[in-house]
Amino acid sequence: MREKTVPVKVWDGWVRLFHWGAVSCVLVSYFSAKSGAWNLHYGSGYLLLTLVGFRILWGLFGSENARFWTFLRGPVAAFRQLGKFRQPGPDTETTHNPAGAWMVVVLLVLLAMQGVSGLMANHDVGFTYSQHGPLANWVSEATSERMTNLHATLINVLLLAVLVHVLAVFAYRLVKGHDLVVPMVTGMKAIQASHPKAPRLAHPALGVVLLAVAAFGVWYVRRLGMGA
């Protein structure tokens, strides 16, 4: 007999805002660069850096299940979980599973590297301020060139990591019957009644403060570039 499930709030609005906001910013940044819409490209880049900075802060001070030390487990746990991938079983996680946790870290690192390298990228001599990173003139020409090349190369690595993430989500749905998409949209997940441990969610006002801190940091970096 199938055990009864109960709805549990697993993802707060701030985690969901970061997730879907980051997805949107990556898409806008990629296609705006392809079309040469540099003002839009840098605008989405600044927003992405703000979101990444916020997610790092939220991973330190935010909701219980969003904190890094809550969901990050050792590599052995991740491989053990992947080894049981084909075994059926209910989804009892109220945070990222061990393998998914490491994917979160990889994606955060790649997003941060992409954004920071973009701050120092410089597409060509003679371009206006809006067409190069705000810190391009704060570093040597050689460093700016390296960051430009890294920025252009890293996007392919980032897109590959995103593809792996999306395929993993579909695989969990098809093989194990675990729906990871709806909880990231609504925040709610159906958990077995014997495992109803709802995570402690931080006060929404804390998210406002941390988002403001992240936004100020990006604004300050941009102002540095204007004064170069």
C-alpha cells in the first residue's frame, strides 16, 4: 500500500527567485551577446552577479535547507546516491540530494566566474564604456585579454553544465518518478507522512537585506569602472 503524503514547504521564494532569475539572465546574456546588444548583455550580467552574490549570502545566512552546510555532503555520499539511482523509492529530500548539491556548487562557481570575468572583459580597443567590463581599465591589457578569452570560453562550459542539470532533472522524473520542477516553481513538495520534517525557513525580510547587500556590491563595482 502506498504511504500517504503531505505537502511540505521545501523552497522559499528567495531560492526560487534565484533559480529562475539566473536561468533568465543566462539566456538573455547569451543571446544578447550573439546579437551584439551589449547594453542588454551587461545589464543582464550585472543582475546575474547580484543574484549569485545573494545566493552565496543566502547559503550562509538564509533558510535552513538553503545553507551550504545543510545540503553539502561528501563525494562518497554523492556517488552512493548515484549508485542507487535506478532503485525505486519515494522522494524524501527537503533540500538538494547529495549529487544535486554538488551540481549546485558547480553551477554557482561557473556563474560567478562568468560574471567576474565579464567585469574585466574588453571586446576591442575604442569601444565605449557600455561595451566593455567596468573593471577592464583597472587591470592590465594582458589580464583583460585573458579574462575576455575566459569569458568567451566559459559560457560553453556553463551551458554544458546546465544541460547536464536539466537532463538529470528529467532522468529523475522518468526513472524514479521524482518531480523536481514543480517544487522549484511552487515551493511545495509531497513528502511521505512519516518524513514530514519541514525545514526552518528564514524571515523574508532577511532576503530583502541580503539582496540589497549583493546589489550594492555590484553597483559599487560598476561605479569603480565609471571612475577609471
